Amino acid sequence: MDNMFELAQKILDETDGKICKNCLGRKLSKTIEGSNNIERADKVCSELEINLDDVDCSICDNLFDKLDDELYEKIDDKINHLGIEFDTFLVGSKIPKDIQQKDEELSEKFDLTVETIKKEVNRLIGLGIWERYDKEAEFEAQDIVFNIDLTGEPKVRIQINPLYIEGKYNKLKRGIPQTKWPCTKCKGRGCEECNGTGKQYPESVEELISEHFLKLTKGKEAKFHGAGREDIDVLMLGSGRPFVLEIKEPKIRKLDLKELEEKINEINEGKTSYHNLHVCERKRKAEIKQSSPDTYKVYRALVKCDGAFDKDKLEKLTELDEIHQQTPLRVLRRRADKVRIKHVLDLSYEVIDDTTFSMTIKTEGGLYIKELISGDEGRSHPNVGEILGVNAICEQLDVIEVSEK
């Protein structure tokens, strides 16, 4: 007997010949050449003059017989029932633990580093899906995941992975929050105060775009991830603020984003606009939130003082650099109370009258502009008010640039 078939004979002896072609071929994948496990097992059968066609497998309990046309009909029925589109997929399976254990024990017996039974099952089902739908298996980021339960009668479940849309937005009207804001009285349940909507404000930057995506994708829900946020009374101008819109369980993934962008902007004219919409990867929703030493924001603030200020002192504002800010009183309920050190990168001003001036200021991300102006009861130092020797407030604020991440 050739050496390559000695291992085959040992495995046959160990299992009393009760092993199917898939399981035998899998154990011989590093020993006998072949394009698949069945072909390897056929070579053994021919060489040893044995027949394994109708054997009751002591390893997998003939699990591979379940990977038949009936299984793919169930997969097809599930796809059609959900009405989903997909280009990429992954297969996962649930296999009885005792079968996996017997498969591992046989490999350990003969010191074999070969594919596990679960990996073979997933690979074969994936091959069948590829042949039937001409879709690509993708291990890193896929549209859907087929979860096949083979512990009894085969069951098929499909996990629909989120769709991520990246872009930038402008907020052109004050009084619109970035994300949906639950009613402060009923906490989103709906009450007389909010007319049963559960919302503090009727619309948001998030909702004005997400409702269109949810309708077209038939998604379950949307989540908005912004690169920071502006206050509700602050405009977002310039090239816009980066964001990622996450659509959960989208059944439709193929969208004409340029056409959709134009439609959404037309509907929301004068309130919000969205630009450069494109599909992105999951990691982008975290990346746009991360601050780096190079990120910055540019604001335009209208400053109002409670008395006439010394115009000569305005020039001192251009020397502002390191700012120590304790968490502002207005956000203390939702942010940790600590001192943050931020820097002013550039500042210019324009006098409007004896008590009013405008200020354009470039800062590191995370510096609170309203508190930089007012001082926030001494929690922000230095500040505009103390430099000018008057009480100062930010009467109006616009974001005019958010740097790219």
C-alpha cells in the first residue's frame, strides 16, 4: 500500500469503516491531492476497493446529507420573504456539539491540522449560495450573514448588517437639534406637553435625512453619528459637519445617492442640507468622532456686553492661547465635571457698536465658545468678559468650518 493511503486505512480502522466521504476526505486534505474532500475519498475507495456511498458516518451522523436542495429552497424562501438585496455574504452554522467533539478527537488521534467540520459545512453552503446567486463571500464586512441551524431539521436565519452612509450637513435654521430629542417631561413616551410625539422638538438634522433613507431601504431604524455637535441655537455653515448615518437591517441597499441627496435638499430647503453622500465602512462612524491634534473648528460669534467696552482691549483677545475650561454648568448633568485644556488657534474681531462686536475664532475641537465669552461663573479662564472688564455673552453663534478627520 502506498504511504499516502496508510493514514486513510488507519482512519477507516479507527472508525470501523463508518465514515462518510466528506469526513474521510477532510482528514486527508494534507495527505492526498484533490480538488475537494469527496474526490480525495473517491481515490481512497478506488485504491482500497471499498464503498462509502451509503455508510452511516460515526463522525458527523450524515450531517452533510442535510446540505441538499431542500436547504437551498429554505434559503431562497427566506431571501424572498424578507425581500432583501445583497452583494456580499457570510455563512455561519450551528452544529451539534457532540459531532464537533468527535471530529476534533479524530484529528487529535492522528495529530492532524486540517479544516474543522464546521468550516467545511460553512464553506460548502457558501459555495452553494455563490453558485445559485452569483454573490461573493466576504469575511471582513458583508451585507448579510446566513445562520444555518443544523442541530435538527435545518433552519435558516438571515442577519442583515447595517448600511453606513457618510456625508456632511449644514444647518441653516436655528432651533433644530442634531439628533432626535426626547420630551423632557415624558422621556419619549408621549404626553400632552409634546402632543403625543415623545419629542422635545418636532424635527432634527438626523430625522430630516433618516426618514428618507428608512423609507427607501425599508430599514428598521436609523442612528446618526456626527463629528461633534452644535447647540440647538447654532447654525452649521461652511462646508458642513461630517456625519455617518447608520441604517439598521436595510432590505434595499442599492440607492442612487446623488438623486436622493438632491431630493432631500429640495424638501428641506432653508432648514438643512446634506452633501457628498456615499457608502462607507463601519469603522468610519468611530473615526469621525475621534479628535486628533490637527482637528479644529472655526466659529463666528456675536458678542454682547452689558456696558461699553474699551476698544483698545479688544486687541488682547487676539493673544488668547491656552484656555482652561471646567465642564460648563449647562452640560454638567450629562458630562463629567473636569477641567479641559484647549487652545485658541486664531482670532479676529469687528466692532459693531459700543457694546457689540463680532468675533471669528479658530480653536481646537472641544472648546466651548459660549463659555469662553461669558466665563461661565469663573469656570472658563481666561475669558472674553474678564479681558474686556465687562460682562459679555454670546448672543449668536455660527459654526463656519469643521476640519476633516
